[in-house]
Amino acid sequence: MTKLKFYLIILLIMALIFGYGSFFYPHSAARPEGISLQRPSKEHFLGTDDLGTDIFAQLSKGFFISVFIGITTAIIAMFLGGSIGMVSGYVGGKTDFLISFVINLFLSLPQLPVMIVVGAFFGQSIGNVIAIIALFSWAAIAKVVRAKTLQIKRNTYLHLAKSYGASFFYLFRKHLFTEVFPLLLINSLTVVGRAILQEASLAFLGLSDPLTRSWGLIINKAMSFTGIYYTDYWQWWLLPPVTCLVLTIYCLRMIAREAENLIIGAD
Amino acid sequence: METNNLTVTYNNGFTLHPLSTTIAEGEIVAVVGESGSGKTTLAKALLNLLGSSAQVSGTVKINGHNIFQLPAKELAKRRSLEFAICLQNSYELLNPLLTVREQICEVLRKAYRENELGERLAWLINQVDLDSAVLTKYPHQLSGGMLQKINIICAVALQPGLVILDEPTSSLDRSSREEVLAFIRLLNRQAKMSFLIVTHDLSIAKAVSERIYILYGGKLVEVGLTDEVLAKPRHPYTMGLINSSMEIHPFRDIWGIRQVEETAEQQGCPFYPRCTQSLPLCATTMPELLPYKQEERLVACNRGGVVTILQGRNISKSYGKEQIINNLNLEIYAAEVVSLVGKSGIGKTTLSQILAGYLFYDTGEILFDGKPADFRKLHRMKGGLQMVFQDPHSAINPHLSVQEAVQEPLEVIFKKQDPTLIQKALGDVGLPRTITFLRKKVKHLSGGQKQRLAIARALVMEPRLLIADEPTSMLDASSKANMLRLLKSLQNEHGFSMLMVTHDLSSAVKISNRIYLLENKDELREITDTKEIAPFFC
Amino acid sequence: MAKNIIAFLMLSIMLILAACSPSQENVASDQFNLSTLKLAGGTDWGAPNPYLHDPRGPGTAKMKLIFDSLLEADEEGDIAWLAKDWQIEGNVYTFTLYENARFHDGQPLTTADVAFTIDYYKQFPPVTNYLDVDGESIVERYEVVDDQTIKLIVSEPMATTLVKLGSFVILPKHIWENVSDPYNYNEAEAFIGSGPYKFGSYEPATGSYEFLANGDYHGPKPVTERLLFVPVSDPLLAFDNGEIDLTDVPIDAMEKYKNNPAIGMIAKENDMGYKLLVNMESFSQFKDVKMRKALYHALNREAIVEKVFRGSGTVGSAGYVPPTNYFYNENVLKYDYDPTAAAAVFADQKIAVELLISNTADDVKVAELIKNDLNNVGIEIQVLSVDTKVRDEKVLAGEYEFAVVGNGGWGRTPDYLRTLYSSKSKFTGSNPHFMGPLGYDNELITELAESQLLELDFERRKEILQELQYEISKEVPIVVLATKTTYVMFKKDYYDGWVKTYDYQQLEQNRLSYVEKK
Amino acid sequence: MIINNWNKTAYHTWRKNKQLLSRFIIFLCSFLVIYLFNFFVPRLMPGDPFAHNTAQSGQDMHGLSAEELLRLKAYYGLDKPVREQFINTVKGNLKLDFGQSILYKKSVIEVIMSRLPWTVYIMLSTLLISLFMGLFLALLGIGKPKLDSYILKIMSLLAEIPAFLIGVLLLFLFAAKVSWLPLAGNLTPFYRHTGVLEYLFDVFRHSLLPITALVLNMMPNFYFTARTSLQTILRKEYVFNAHAKGLAEKIIHYKYILLNALFPILARFFLSVGTCIGGTMLIENVFAYPGLGKVLRDAVMYRDYILIQGVFLLSTTVVLFSSFISDVINLYLQKDKLR
């Protein structure tokens, strides 16, 4: 339990720091006031980017946007993938056939062009971004959950419970949930990381306003700055967002792993 | 094989207490015990297979090498060659992705060259009557029984000196079980292979083993020749185990050893909580495995084994000139039901009343708990001796209320009435415990109720020996069955011994552990094997 | 089990370290100054022949290394190349070729080849067809005087006619006369030209090209025996590693190279620029010039140069043509950054606009600055960033309110003023030089823009263009934001013969950079 | 007693074939839908291949006149109504003619065939090395809990680092410092290789960086699968039984532990072909490696519909086929649970 708290605390600290950054920090994340590409100083904690906008402010605003996008996408993908996977694994027969056909379809869809097409037609909003990323992530989760449900279904205790006339919801709550949930949790968490990064590429494809301050965008802008590696700008423009990103996702993954151990106990 | 105080302690607290034994070459030993008694742990520990989950100490020498000092490679080389184990059967004992042939040949290759494999393999599989088509199959395609046979073949393939079989027959049907046992006997005779067979089924031990180890709670409680131990168990647990094994007593109503909820960990004899002849001493001291009298037997019990509660030596009695019983001998051990049967009028009641101390005897000697019986004290003490008479009507004063009748002995001896004891006694015998019933006069009770009341009165004194004279003769068939069941359950529950006099052999067989037949006034013998009893039934 | 895996790994690492890289020996070649000259390649610009090369700059330049045209241009103006000299009388252009001009297979190059090429281009138009204006060839007919001289009679002489006649490349008649489908013809003969370099090899997958020096070339001697275009992951790293000899240098990395004596730098001044297009059909209030001037005042264009171009470039001239251009008119009107004046104009208008931009990095930065500036003066901006292709299509179709467009070619002769501002010529082509102001027409500007094309006299044409710029700076139909200067660096001691032309900034696409200077 | 087992196994094989058949039908239907999808998605993408990309500085263009546009469209068959285009494409594809690429002015097959070997080389070696390393690290961790948790932490950290970052980091940290390590391309340009060995070695040297980047990206999830499946196998009784039989350590490792752990890992191997395609394309662009990734990026940039169709058809078929194989392996794997 202590390990779980440890990672939660890290996330909390980050949220506090970035909370300060978004509300109390004097510089705005949108307007470029400072001199461009300034070194981190007392005034600008993490220096400024090429347009002169303060990076720490951008990171703070980005934290909430990116984490929001990442987690909502993961939750949608988790529910969608989880329920579809479980139903198809549990019900079997025709529905299973149909659903695995859809899963296969989504797994092999080429992501890039579809995103461009959707970007061109649906216009800009965070909702679209989340919808598209979730669209491509639920299938992988569904496949894993379906395989697991099939495995569980073979146990006699399920047939027994069924013979007592247990409804699907009872079975779900009592038998399926404990075994499927940790698997679902871990797979959904990988979606968080991917979603944050994909949001950036989607923003560039016109799916969301490229001037927002999500982490993915900051990283993308820093990466596309021609001289980034020859000068030492990368130390305060590229390094912080990447470390924050990797740290956040790593914490989320560890929380999932600890939660898994707690739920099913050390086997 | 030779073990010297082999001890195993698991980190979850279970311990296999120090144990030193030897298995000679060509000897078949059975290890019997309930599940959780540590018999599988013993089997694995003997071959150093316990790995990191347990701390193992002591030495085990096989063919002179202490297998705990052998380097891993050397030990691995000797496995299957000098000693082998066949683990408890499960569907996952064989590699799912290799054919049966491959998995047997794997072992054979340790000693045979490629060209000899086929012939050896053929011999092995038809020993256990398996079709050669099995060889090409994968484990998941075979039934439990067939897997079991294959596992056994793997263990005995290279005819190692010692083979440990863990529950070899558990998932086999009758005919395959016979085949396996025959195969074991064949190997034992032909190849001088010694076997250690771990089982919970006494009939297997009886069928094939020469010596038997009885294991309880990680402690070796009794060791001896199989036939002798089964006939005359010396340790309370062994007796309880044998009494409750259907294979040995096909006709008897089977009662297990009494169950007691788990008590906290204690150092003393593991069997203490369920032992019927336990002393406070047993709770603290761990009994040693000591030889039992002169017999070729070892017993680990603080009281030296099963206690003989009552011993009657050459008792004779005559009314005037007429000799009733002449020079009879009889023994009653602790926590067993003995029946005394015989034609009516042959002197059964007389003998029972003599033994119960209600009738003087001319010559002979009666010992209670090894000491000459002081009947006066025995009738007035708890843990003494009580008697239930044949005719309930005369045994209880009809004018007393139920409560007065039951508490009479307490009132007289201990000068106090203890309503809870009364309630419990009545509850035990299945009589109502309401206030109205307690006040009811005895004369209003039926014959069955009176008899139950008599028993309640006897049990209030928590006797160590209860002698019941024809307790069911006055009862109709259904209350007779209930009475017999009641007596047996009370005996099993409280752990006292009971001598039941009856002329009805069928009820005797149903509930008693041993039966004495009084053929005539000077001939009293014990009927043991079922053949004699059978004619009375079929 | 794990032990023998580790052993295997150690073995493979040893293998790598043991082998040293097969470095190319850089032996100096006796005949030419350099043995190899390496430039950044990596993109596949098509096979270097008139029918297969990619229409954009690098593709055409590679083709022109192998195929010669009649004329070429240097810093001052047009110079002789295949044609020794040329006369113009009315609509008759006479060219006399060098006698010793030869194709790579030894065949002499004569006016017969020139004639054949003109006819062949009529039948099969090449990828960049200089001879074509609005669908038909500008050469009405030609007269072959003798092997060296040929008269080309033009239907309507214009200022650009000489450059066009001088630019089309000559095909060897003896090869192409029996080629029926030039678009799929890529045998070895298809790459026989008469230029200073012969075709070496072309690897489309890696976008690498190899050109070999043409020993007996009639014109100036090639400078290097092998000219290579090699794939590069990061140009600067490759330059440091010596994999390439010339590369663009980002402004921020300039300090590192500026004071290094061995490194030479040349600027491509203001060759690439950004402009803000206003759709006056849907926003008619911007038809009023006062509103457009207010836009100029509202935008801090100096910040764009500072922050987006990292200080290397100039604020856009209201006359569109950048200051470093040969035809620039200094006294065009200037509009400085005056947000309060602009705010006064827009104060009560409550304008809300969607700004269309492409999703490249610089475009997004420019958009961000513009958004902030216009928000300050009271114009609400919603940025729509789309794929570059989508932006071009929307602008050409007029589906935009404001749009930011950036493109190259501002350093050329400003005929693009005609295709942008003349009501007759704008929107006739598909590239940004045709994206004029939508919903705005001006008689005087259109008349001036069209007349400069027909003006044959160089000086007179320059005056018209400068007057045109002045008129444009008065009317400001397009808000010119800023132009960018990029720098190119090369190893001075290895080779520093890089030259630009009066009309084209890209020195690595200029044939003269690869031949010895007179 | 033996007889009833035979029909039991017959029943199992029948049921397995039925599942196999249904998996195959899913594969076919998905392929058809993907084929349709492949045809329409590029055409739905706004922007047309003949309008030129304008933004790069220094590349001015001569505009294509209107009727030149028409001629080009006719040449590529894009002027006909969409329905007709579809029929022609289907007819063409059946004859394995995938049309002419607009960007490269060559047949799509030719473009793909020239680039495919490089992409396949990168992908296959990455998949194999990641599988090998993942398994090796999982094996290393068995039985040494401290080391195992240490490796687990590193791997989960590595799994989080985005793919493009690994590529760039490798490029700038290693390539800049280690001079003999080539930065880009698949071969030393225009170098006359004397022997085949030297050619192969040159290919190897150039592919070192891209493959390392991809392996660092793919290895974690192989490691996780290998670790879980190894740990379940180790707890199985037949491994204990093998030790009890005194079989040689080598036999136990390979024929008992590895053989049984291999199937779930193989299933994961085929499943991750899909993700690997995405990763390879990214890395090809970072290291200018001439694979299908670069082709696809340019094709999408210039809306070369025909080439996009060809490349996507190939990649989706590969992904579909590999997920089909992984299903088959999973089915085959269930043999020990069919009781």
C-alpha cells in the first residue's frame, strides 16, 4: 500500500506545482512577452521558448490539458474496450464472431490518413481529439479482455454460478471483474501516454487548435525548431516537458501495477 | 535408505518433526496419514526436493550418500537411477507439448542406448496394460488414470533402488489399481526395488506394504508391521484411523475421529486436541517414538499408546454349586466400543455386572486403568465407571421428576445441583430440556425415554467406561436404531469406552469396534474377521 | 542457459568494433580541382531528364546539369551558354551556337537539334515548359540559317521572351526522334545531354544522384570529377562529419560557425516571404483602404522577423518586392507598428475572423503572433491550421476569411506582381504567386502589371515595375508581413565557387556554381 | 476404457477446426472492408496531388496551366467518376497491376518493391532482436527477485519514452560523437563495394542506429509478455516433476520452460507486427532510411492516391495476416486446456 501512496504523492506534488504555475504564476502561457529563448531565471523558472512565451506557464497549463485528454481517452477506451471485449468473450457464438471482426478491423486500420480525413471534416475540438484517439485504442484493449474472458469462462465455477441462474451482471461483479480489471487497468494506462503524444500530432493535422498548450504540442514545437540540438535551448525547452511526460506516465503505470497486486493479492 | 532426525519447517509454520527411520533394500513401506499430515512433505524432503520454501535439517543417506551434501549435478544424475518419486497425480504432471513416448524416453535415455529404448518401453507399458497407441498421444488427450500409470512408469523406468509413490492409486479404478499394485509387487520381487508408498487409503497399505508409518500433524506416531498395526493399533490416532476406514470395516457404521476446531499452535503432542485419553501433560510435552512393550512396534504417545481401561483376568462366578462363568479373560481399550454377545441366559449379564462392580466375583482380578478396580471410588467419581441396566423401569424411581432423577448422583456425591450440566446431559441424549419436561414425573415417560434418562444420569458423571446391559432389547426397531446411534455418537463425542451386552449380533457389528463371544461358561473369545460374522447376515 | 546467450552477444559486438568503415579515398583528381563534391540529397527529385524530373527547383537544377539551354544568367544578367551570341529584331530572335558544342555520346549539337526540340516540345510538353504561355507555344516558326545559326520568330515579344527562349533545354535529335512515350522513357540514352556534367547514377530510394564531369565540354570546365547528392539525416551533423560540403545553417547555430575562418557563408536574401490575404468578398469593409492600412499598423511585423526568422530577414515592403531585390523601389510607402491607431479604427467594429494557416512550424508561429496582435486591437481571431495542401486548395477556391501564405521565389524578377495584382492574370495558376487579393480590382495596377510584361527594354521595364510597387504600397490590397533570409555555409578551403544569379537566390541550383569562373 | 478417449480427441480437433475456420472468415471480411477503406480514404483526403507544395523556401514553381492539369488527371485515370475508378482499380489489382504512382512516375509495384526489402530488413531484425532481448532479460530475472524488480523498473521506464525521442536521442548522442557510425541512408552512397561481404557489412553498419532505436522501443512489451508467461510456466508442476526426474538442466530449460513459454511469446510477436510498422515508418524518417515509411510520408504529403492505396493495402494485409497467425497460435496453445 505504501508504494501506491508514494506514486500518488508524486502526482499530487506535480499537480500542485503546475497548479501554482497556471493560477499564481505571473506570466501567461498564451502571450509571448519575454525575450525569446531566455535561459531559466528567477523570473522565468524554465526560461522562454522561441516566441518568448514562458515555458513553465505553458507546462503548467499543458499538465491539466494533457492529463485530462490522456485520462479521459483512457477511460473511454477502457470502458469501450473492456465491455465489448467481455461481452464478446462471454457471449461467444455469432456476437463474438461479429465483434472480433470489428476489433480486427480497427486493429489494422492505418491511423495517419484516417486522422487527416477526420481532421479535415470534423473541425477542431478537444472532443474530436479524444474521440479519434479512443477510436484507435479501444480495439487493442478489447482483444486482450476478450482473450482473458474466454480463459475465465472455461472455469467450472462460472458454469456453476450460471446454473444457479446468476445474471450476467452478477457474474460480472463477482467473478469476471476481479480477474479482468487489473488487466484492463494496465492496458488502459498505456493509452494515457499514447494519447498525450498523439494529441500533438492531431493538433498539427488541424484536429485541435495548434495554439493550445498541451505537452505534446510543446514537445513537437521544440523538436521542430531547427537549431534545437546545436544550441543548449533543448535543456529548458525540450527536457522538462519530456521528463514530466515520462514521469507522469511512469507513475500512472506503477499505480496500476500496485493496484493490481492489491486487488488480486500476491499470487 | 537411512534418515537421521530429518526435520522440515515451512515459513507458514507447519513443521515435520524430527524423524529417523531406515528402509531396507527390497522392503515396501507405507506412509499413512490424513491430508495435511505432512506425508507429501516427507516424501519430497527425503529426496531433497523441497527447494527454498522450507528449511530442511538432518541427514538422509541413500546407498550411503547423504543427498543433502551431494552437489546438484551429481544429485540430478542419481535421480531416476538410484531413487525416484512419482508425485501426486494432476493433469499438469506431464509436459503438455511433448508426446508420452518422448517423456518416458527422456528418463530411459539416462541409462539405455537409443536402440534399446523401444523394447524397454514396450515392456513397461504392457505391465500396466496400456495400449501402445498411447505413446503418440499428448497428455491432454489422456484420462487421469492413464496419466497416473505413465507417471508411475517414468518413476520405475530405470528400476531405481528406492521409489517413492505419492498416492499412486488415487485416481485409478479398481482394475487399474490391481494392475499397478501387481506391477509394484513384481518389481519388488524381481528387481529388489524398495518402495515408499504414501497414501491415505489403508487398504492399499494393507495390500502391498510390509511395514507401515502412521503420520499425524507432521509427527510419526506409530511404526510397525502393517498386519499387526492394522489388527492391534497401539496409538489412539491409529486406532481412530483404522476404525473409521470403510475399506477395513465394510459392514460397520463408520464414524470419523471427533473434529475439534483449530486450537492455537502448541508444542505438545499434535494429536492432543482430538485424543480421547489425553492428559494435561500431553499438551506440553512432545512424545518420543519409543518401542511398545516387546512387540516389533514404535509408538509416540506420552501414555505409551492406547490405554487398556479395563482388564478382567480369569474371572469366575458360581451361584452355589452352579458355575456361571469360569476363568474368563477380557480387555477393553480406551475410546472403543466392545460388544459382549452370546445366547441369552449364558451369563452375559452376570459378567457385565461383575465387571461394573455391582456383583461380587469369586476368583479373578479386575484392573481399571491398569490398577485394581476400587469400584466404590469408581462409581462416585467423574471419569469413573457407570452402568446402564437392561430394564429402565426398575433403574429409575418412577416418582422422581426428570430433573431429580438425573441430578441424583450429583446431589448425592457433590451435594449441589448444576442445572447446566443437567440441561447438557438431557440435550446429549436427545430429551427435551423444557421446564415442564424437567418437572415431569418419570412414571409418565415411555420406555425409550426412560432408557435415555438412565443414560443421561450415567453420563452426567462423565464416566471413562460405560457398561450397558442390553440397552436396546426393550425398544422397538426405530427407537433401537436411534438408541444405538445415540450411544455411538455420545461415545465418539466424549471419547469414553463402552461395553455393550447384547444378544443381537447385527447391532453389535454395527457400532462396536471389537466383539467378544461368550460361547459357554468357560469360553470367551474375540471375533475379529468378518468371515465369521458374515454368516449371521447374508 | 543465460551464459551462452551472453557469449553470443559479446561475439557480435566484437564483430562490429573489429571492422573499420570502408572510407572513400579522397584522392585529388588530376584533371579537375576536386575529385568529389558532396551536397545534401535524400529527397527523390525524379530522374534528371526533361520529362521525368520533379517540377520544383532542385529537380529542374539537376536536369540542367546534364541538358544545356541556349542562354544562362549570372549576377549581372543573361550570358552565353550554348548560343555564342544573339540578336533581337522585333519578333525575330537569332541565336548562333558554339561550333564545338557536342552531346555526351560525341554527336555534334547543331541547330537541327534545336529545331527538332522546339517541334518535339509542341507535341510532348516537358515537365517545365518554358515555351508555353496559356496552352500554346510562343515560337510561331523558326528558320534554320546554317548549322550554327537559327532564327526563332515569336508571335508576341514580351520582356520575358528572351529568358524563356534561353531556358528551354535542347534534346539530341538522333535519340528522341524515335521516342513515342517520353514520360516513361528511362533507358540510358534518355540521359544523354550536352551539359558540363554527364549522368552518373540515380538511386530514387535514397534520393542520391551522381554526376560525372564532361571532360570535353565546350564551355567552362566542370570543377569536380564527381558531383554527389547524398542522403542526410541531419544536415548540420552531416556537414560537421564531412558527409556534405554545403548546407543551410539555422540562425541559432550561426555563432558556432561564424568566426571559423575555414567556413564561408552566403545569404539568400529575402527569398522566402509571408503575406496575409484578406477575403474582401466576404469582408467587404476591408475594401476601404483605411481598414487595410489599419491592419498594417496593427501587426508588429518586426517581432515576426525577430522571433520567427530569428532576426534574419526584413519587414515586408508594402510594395511586395523585398528591399534586396534588384527591382526594389525604395520610396514605396512605409507603415510602422502603431496599435493605438489601428485600435481606434477597429474599436467599434466587433470583427471576428477565422485565420487559415498551414500546419508547418513557422506558419503556426506567425499565426500565433498575428493572433495576439489583432486581439490587442479588437479583432477576434480563431486559428484554423490545416495540411499545406488543404490550405492551398482553400485559398485558390476562396474558402477563407484571413489566410497566411508563405512561399519562396521573392528574389526573382517581380513578374509575380502581374500574376498577383493584375485582375487579368491572378488566379490563373495553382501556386502562391497566383494567389492575389480576392474581391479587389484596381484598373491602374492591372494596366501597369500587364504592360511591364510587354516592355522589351530592360530599364524601361524596371521603371514600370517600380511605379507599380508604389501604386501597390498606396492601395495595400495584400498585407506583406515579412521576408526571410537564410544562410548557406560551405568549407571555404575545399571549394568556394558558389554563385547566385541576378534573378535566382538558390546558389546550389545554379549551373555556374559547378563550373570554373572566367 | 481406452475407446472413449479417442472420440474425445476427435471432438476436440473438430471444435478447434471450427474456431480456426471462423477466425479465417473474420480475416477475409476484414480484408475486404480494409480494401474498400483503402480505396476511399485517400480520395476523401482534401488537397489534390497536382497542386504543388509551396511552403518550402527556395523552391519556386512554374504554375501548371488548367489544361495541363486535365491531361495529367486523364493520364492517371483520376478524371473519371469515383465509381468507375473503383472498378478499374479492382480489375487492375486482380491482375496485380496497382497503377502508376504520380509522385515517382513509376508503377506502384516497382516503387514498393524497390523500398520493401529495406523496410522488411529493419522490421524483421528489430522484431527478432526485441524478442530475443526481451526473452533474455526475462530469463535473467528468473530466480533473482532483486535483479528482476530492477529490470522491471527500467523496462517500464523505457516503455514510456516516446519512439521518436529515442530515435533523435540516439542520433544526437551517439552519431555526433561516434564518427564511424553513419547518420543516415542505408549504404555509403555511390561506394563501389568490392565483395558481397563488404556490401553486407556496409548495410549492417548503416542499419545499426535505426534498428537500435526501434529495438529500444519494441523490447519492453516483449519483455513483459515473456516475463509473465515464464513465471506462470515456472509454477507449473511438470517443471517440478522434471527436476524430480533428475533430467539435465539443459533439457528442463529448453524443452520444458522455453518450449511452453514460447507460444504466448510467439503470439505476441505476430501481434506486435502492427505496432512495429508504425514505429519503423517513424524511424525511417528520422534516419532517412529508404524504406516504405519515407515513401508513405511523401505520398501522403503529395496526396499520391494510387501510391497511398498500394502501400496501405500492403501494410494492412501484413497486419491482418499476422494477427490471424497470432490467433492460430493462441488456438494451438489452448491444446493443454481442452480437457
